[in-house]
Amino acid sequence: MKYQTLHWEGDASGFLWLIDQTLLPTEFREVRCETVEQVWEAIKVLRVRGAPAIGVSAAYGVVIGLQSARHFNRIDFDQKLQQVVDDLASSRPTAVNLFWALDRMRRVATENAALPSDEMHDLLLAEAREIDEEDRRMCLAIGRHGHSLLPDGAGVLTHCNAGGLATAGDGTALSLMFAAASAGKQLHVYADETRPLLQGARLTAWELQQRGIPVTVICDNMAAQVMKEGRIQAVVTGADRIAANGDAANKIGTYGVAVLAKAHQIPFYVAAPSSTFDLLLASGEQIPIEQRDRSEVAEGMGRKTVPDGVNIYNPAFDVTPHELITAIITERGIIEHPNTNSVRQHLTSWQQASTNFCNRRKSVCQENAKAATSDFAEAFPQVRRKNSGCRGVVRIQSVPQSERWNYWRDAASAARIQNSASSKLPSSAYDWDRSRRTLTFCGWLAARRSNSWICTLASRIRRCSAMCSRADSSLPVCISASPNW
């Protein structure tokens, strides 16, 4: 069965579809969110859950909340934006991806203060879509980096649900298992039921069953015995927030599993995107822990199990100290034995790699044609020479978080210059998609000159990038080509 945890339908006046996870596994139903109140409620009552999925849903929630303000003047539009962001931020306090996504949406509006409200609304939808797509790519990257940690034939214990239902893609913890299965490994997953809401029994077991991966559900208090029997060779969980020293907050019960894994000398892995790190918090002691309603314990699954008048303590999360974590897997790689230094090195090394990438692209503009052609072969490996004419489609996309609107304005200008100066293509040969910040160039290109045409174009775009990315040179510019033969 193919499913999407969430997806957007339509343009900026559209709506958000979510799987109602409170009904699984007995009923599969999608709900349509048409108001920001519905998005808030879906996050609060766990119709959508998991830190990455909450972040993506909140980004789309901003778009929904601003639909009524689309034709306001910009001052009133920005005031409405702040109100919507504040409302959504109040839904759940622990999942840092919620605040990360909302801050990102707010930052895009701040950086484009000159845009009229309707164009700003369209740009915010484009940003939400980008957050969505980034999450899907992130899931694949986590699985790619982490599945090597799971030996063939291993028994793997997981807690709560950190699969596709918790993200826009294949998940975080479960992405390792999906990637391992794709690589031909035979795994057997043990899923803690995860009291009090049974996300492991209801959701993780359902997902693994859909993907054909053997799974056994156990009660939370059975984990020690299953480990003692030698059935478990690795533990993999997700995380809702990770402090600067590597302490990781996850669903209540995760800390106990980590202690048991340490006692049985079993590696304990945490899989989470880099956006889950909260570097403003020195340790896990500073992570706010959400307190849930007593009814989740006293009336679990609709039946009263605790006498009236008895106090109930129901924290939604606990914090696993970094000393108990063997490694943290992110979309950027693996942090072994996480601590303040290794976390900082992992995150800053990626930023340095981005800086080097950007600088290398800038230097291409100053090299001779032969070097530029060589660089073209690297940047556009899928563009192949043919003996006959071909219709080439080149897409150029940018990922900088700052100056992106200026970048695309100048890139479009460079394209027009290139179009008239060298390519001899009609003005209709390129298309500027403002909402997706994508330039598409189409034209009949003779095979003997198609490479040089695109190469020259790429060089011109890089020159624009070098000029427009000075504000934040650590952020890369990605240029890709997709031919339509």
C-alpha cells in the first residue's frame, strides 16, 4: 500500500492532507486541513506526529493561515504572519523542528519585505514545499549513511515510531531498516509498544508490515528480557530535540531502553536530521518536556484503567544522556560517541564543505574555456552527446537561504543575455517559474554544440551567484541539468 503522511493540494489557496494517525491501524483515513486551527489541532492531538512531520505541517499551516491575508497591505500581512506563527508554535513545546520550520518561514518573509502580499504568500508556499522536499531527501540520506551499522541478520529494537509516518519521507530510525532491506539485508525488527499511546504497536508495526519487513511487537517492559535472550544486536530510535552536547529527547521510555542497551553491551543509535539539534541548549537538562493529559494514561484506548482521584504523571518525552548513545546518524553522516566537540565538528564541517563548494563554483568563472568545459562535465553528467539534434532542458536551482530573490532576478537577467548573445534561441526558449525559483531553458541544440552552450550558460549563472551570494558564502548554489531526449 502506497501512502503519503502529508501532502499539499493546489496553489497558495489550497489545503493540506494528513493521515489521521490516531485511527491507525484499524482505519486508514486522510483529513483535510483548511484552517490554521485544524493544523494546530492535528499537531496537538497527534493526528500528525514526529518532529520532521510536525515541522513540514507547520510550514504549510503558515500558508493556510495567511490565505485570508493574501490581499492585505504588507504591514497587516506581516502582523497576520506573526500571529499565525505564534499560534502554531503553541501546539507542542518539545519538537524543535516545529520552531525551526516556523522561524524559517518567518525569515523568508523578512528577507523579502519589498514583495507585495500576494507574491509573498506564493513565495511562502514555495518555501513550505522546499521544506517538504528537503525532508524527503533527508530521510533517504539518513538511511544511506546509517544502514551500514545494521549487520545482515540482525535483530533491531526500536521505540515509538520514527518512520515515514513521522516525516514527509521514509523516516529517520526506520529509514535505516528500509535502506538495509533495499540493500538485500535480512533484519527482524522488535517494536516496543510504547505506552501510553502505543505508537510502536499501532504505527511502527503497521509501517513495517506495509514494507514487508518482519516485525515483532513487545511490551515496553519486555525489552530487557529480549536483549538478555540475544535477540537484539542494535537499538535505533529517533529524536525530537538534541542538545549541543548530544543529549537526545525522544518518546518517554527511550532513556530506559538506552540504559538496558548499555547493560547488555548493545549499540544504541539515534537517527535524526541536523535540524533536530538545538545548539542553544548546552545539555538535555534544558530541553522542555511536554506534559500530556492524564486521560492518556487513565483511559488508554478508551477504557478507564485508573481510579478517579488518583494522580497521574504523564511526560511525553525523556532525555537520553549522550554517554549512552553509540552514534547519532544525520543526513550529513555519523557522529560517533557524541559530545559537545564531536557535534560541533560534525555540523561545522558540513558548513565548511558548503563554503568550499561555493568557492570552487565561483572560481570557475575565472578559468579558461577548457576548464569550464571540464567543470560542465562534472556538473551535468547526465547530458550526453548524440549524433542527432536533441531538445535539451536545463534547470538551474539555488539553495541559499539569503539573497535568494536577488540571485534569481540576476540569474534571469543573465539567461536573457546569454540567450541573445550566444544561443540564438528565441525569447520563448526559457521559462522563469517564480514560485519554484527555477529557470528552464528549452531549445533544439545540435549535439556538436549543446555542451558548450550549456557550459557557457552555467558559467554566467555562477558569475551571478558569485555576485549575489556574498551575504552568506557558506551556502552552496546547485546547478543541475535534466535533458528531455
